[in-house]
Amino acid sequence: MRTLLFLGIILSLTSSCSWYKNKYESNTKGCQKAIFIPSQSPRTAAVDSIIKSGCLKDTAALKAYLAKGEPIKPGRYLLEKGLSNQEIARTFYLGKQRPWNLTFHRIEDMNDLAGIVCRKLEPDSTAFAHAFKDVALLEKHNFPTDPRILPAYFIPNTYEFFWNSSPEDFLERMQKEYQRFWNEARKSKAKALGLSPVEVSTLASIVQKEQAKWEDEWPTIAGLYLNRLNIGMRLQADPTVKYALGQPDLRRVLTRHLSINHPYNTYQNVGLPPGPICIPLPNTIDAVLNYEAHDYLYMCAKSDMSGKHAFAKDLAEHNRNARAFQRELNRRGIY
């Protein structure tokens, strides 16, 4: 009888130790590999993703622990070293996922943005492209519904997002970042120029496309275009012609290209085009707001093909610069 009682105590202690170990002892190695739990994942699929992550010391113990319990929330997770099965379970039950960096930098248009964002977030590019055209959703988050000016409301930068953020989450965050960027100081500078924030972004997009290599020229180019706007002179910006033609990589803008009847052709139309021709960088916007004051009205790419510009105050000087550049293009066979 005593023997049976002793065996019972041993079994009870063994069971208690096993229960304690299964629940409270460390079961993680420290995982640098992200675990992705897609939205609407069946519980079995979610558990398999965790088990197969390579982050666990004892997969069977955790699998048994997760067999029943609360729903596993979708997201991107990293498991720190030293977590017990109970702590691991709570990580997924409570959705304690890790954010990661979403960066967008030189973006051509909203479709380009949708393609970049979907690489870091769960929804696909179609979902984001649809959201960027959803009038009700745009109005809900105080975005313009005019697709021509919508690009001005997205400020390129690096942002932290949860992987399973929705397109609406993205829009909500971008509106907050837009309001943060366009603070009173920037609004005041825009007003002094006689431009709205959207118009500043439109001009910045032209500056950025005009000079993609040498950022130190941005304030000078911005000043030149502002000089033209102030006297009612056409901007005559080649990048707007390329945009109108739908040929952003056109190497040489010829006279025949300048006659295209299009609202973005600044050779034909006075003033700024209806909206940005790309999503401008914050630094380009600031280059417009902090433009270089000078008397230049003309510019032409330098004939040394450095990518820099020769600036001129009068047409005669500009024509000399232009002829030198055209000769170099001809010599290199660029037509």
C-alpha cells in the first residue's frame, strides 16, 4: 500500500514537473527569422508556421500547448530568446507583432507606389491601387479625389508599419505624415511664394525630374522656375513634355515633341501643370521653399555631359550654351 502511495506521489510530481516545464520553461532559441501569420489563416496553418520557424527548442511541447486556446492573430513576429510556451502563446494571442520599416523614395506615380508598398505589407498591389482610387475612402481620410494632385499628399520617407496593415491603415498614416510635414513654417514659406502646398510639390516634382543627379542644383533650378512664374513666362520644362508623351526615359526632346496638346506640356501652357509629375522628395520640396534668389531665366545641360546645368540670365547666353550641348549630342549620336 505504501509502495503504491509512493508511486502515486512520484507520478504526480513528475506530471507537475512536466506541466511546469511545458508552460514556464524557456522554449526559444532567439529567432532572427520572421514568422508571418497571414490574415484568415486556419489555426492549424498558423501553428505550423510557428512550429516550422526554427525558433523553438521543443516543437512538440509548444504544439501541444497551442492545440487549444485563443485565436492566433495575424502579423509578423520575432520570438526573443528565453520565452516560455505560455509567453509564446500570449505573443500570438495578443498580436504582439514586430513592426518593420517601409521605405519609398523615388516614386513615379500611384501605381508605382502601390507596387512598392505591397512588398512590405500583406495586401497586394491591386488592393492598394484600388484604395488610391476609392473616392469614399479618400474622402474619409481627407485626401483629394482628383488623381492628378493625389501624389502630392504622400511624403517619401521610411516609416514603421505592422505587416498586416490594411490600405486604409496606410492612408490614415500618410495623412498624418502629410499634416506633420506641412507644418506652419512650411505653409508660411509656401504662402510667401504665392503657392499652395500642392503647387509647391508640383514644382518640386519638375525640379527633381530636371535634375536627378546633382541635388545641390535644386535650389537654383527652383529659383529659375519661380522667376519664370513670377513674370508669366512659360516654364518650358522638358520633364513635363516627357510626362505628357508618356516617355519618361526619352533621351532627347526634339522640336516635334514640343507641340503635343496636353495640359502637362509647359511649352504650350503658362504656369504649373495640374499636378506633380512624380512624388517629390521632402528635400526637393524644401529646395523650392528655400530657393536660391538669382536672375536666371534659362538653363541648359552642360556640354561636358556631367549632368549639371549651365544657367543664363538672357537668351543670347542661353543659345550659346544650347548650341554647345546640341553639338555634343550630335557628336555622340544621341537623337
